[in-house]
Amino acid sequence: MATTLSPRRATRSTPAARRRGGGWVAYLFMLPYLVIFGGFIVLPAVYGIWISLHDYDFALPVKPWVGLQNYQDLFSPGSRVYSEFWESMRATGIFTVLSVPCLVVIPLGLALLLNRKFPGRTFFRAIFFLPYVLGVAVIGLLARYILDPNIGVVNYYLGKVGLSHTIPWTTDLPWVWVTLVGVTVWWTLGFNAVIYLAGLQDIPPELYEAARMDGAGKVQQFRHVTLPGLRPVLVFVVTTTLLASANMFGQSFLITKGAPGNATRTAIAYIADEGLVSFRMGSAAAMSYVLALFLLVVSLVVFRLFREKEAA
């Protein structure tokens, strides 16, 4: 016996109705992420802007409105925070310029080496990645004891082999930068190497075979096959490394304590002092947004450079 669908039931079964239902299902799946993103990213960011517009001390009942004064102080040479803030930004820039090239190039070379087939390859991959699982507190205290100018084992063994045993690794320039960059590279190069390894394994072997048939050597294969294949990975590694280096805090706080003077006190460290030690949360929030603006500009420049190379 033939059956007929009611108009209402027929309407529910149309493709348009199914698409509408699928849309709601997609929003439901996104809802937990949207709640977490809104609660932990958007709301704190908006609240931070509100704090930066006040003379905010959470220990006091009154938070006077100051408008853009906290931002103006950062760019006024005679203000209380001007010199210290830009000195900390300078320290951040020095560390970023010194560490980022090392953290981009050395892990790439390591990944190329570990991508080759040789006995014990998995063991060496684990060895190079192992320091990354340690926390910054462990790394900082370890480096502090090993590189201490008076009781550190590095200066002790340098003296044993007839070299200078009075190198101020944690107290004087330029050795403090050597220490901070060296420790950071040793600590985090395994993460970037793993990212590079994943990218290298996505490059089809047929491309290398075709390059070899065309007479390309190792250098030409690296230039015309490996680097183009790794371009998306390079964008990710360069951007995340830039942001991580610009937000360096734990190493300088634990190893050099900002020494000598405040030469290695980074912007994040100064912001923490301003907000959590001096309780000037409004000023600290304004510094945070200025630093975030700098990082946003640098990230956009990186994306633009890689996009232009891809278009070329």
C-alpha cells in the first residue's frame, strides 16, 4: 500500500533542512571551546584593557580612572617607568635576536641528521628531546649551580685544562647572554627538531628521486626540495620561536636574576615586578599591551615575508 508523507515531514527531509541541522550540531561541538576561549582569553583581555585605564591596586578599595595616562608614561622620557621599561624591551630584543636564529637553524640541521637511517636513531631522537620535558625551574636551578662563577663545575674543569676559570657566566656581560641563549637552545631545540622531523617526513620521496635523476646534488636537493617542502613548518617554527623568546622570563629570573644591574631583565620580568611586586597593575597592564602590539607587528612581518617568497 502506498504511503504519503505529510508536508511537515517532507520539509524536514530536504537538504536545506539537513544543512541547517548540521550547522547547529557543529556549533554544539564548538561550544566547549568557545566557552573556554571566551572565559580564559577574551574576558581577561578585555578586563586587562579596563585595568590599564585605571590606577589599579587590587589591595586598595579605590581604583581612580586615569584614561591613557599609563600608556603615555611609557612614551614620556621623564616618566617613572620610561627608562626601565625600554631597558627591559631592549633586553628582550637582544635575547630574541640572539636566540631565534640558533633555535631555527640548529634544530633544522639536527632534524636533517635524525631523519637519516642509522642504528640508534630513535634513541638519539629521545635524547635530544628529553631536556624539553623538564620545567624551567629545573633548568634554571641546574644551570645556576653548573655555571656559578665560584662553585660551578664548568669553571672548575676549564681551570683543570689550563683555560680561564673565572668566567662570570651569570654575573657580567657578555657572558650572561651566552649563558641565557645557550641554556635556552639546549633546553628547547628538541621541540623544534621534532616539528621539523614531522615536516621532513611529509615531503614525498619521489621529489628527491626526480631531483637526483636531474643531477641535483645534496645542496641543490636541500635548496629546491627540502626548503620549499618545509615552508609551512618554517612559518610555524619561526613565529612560535619569536613569541617564546620575546616572552622569556624564567631563565633570566632564575639564572642571572637580571644581572648585571637590570641588563638581562626582560620585559615580562619587569611587567611582573611592576604588577605583582609593586602592585601597580594598571601600569603593568599597559606595558603588556604595548609588548603584545610589538609581537603582533613582528608576527605579521614574518607571515608577510614567507607569503611573498611563496608567491615569488
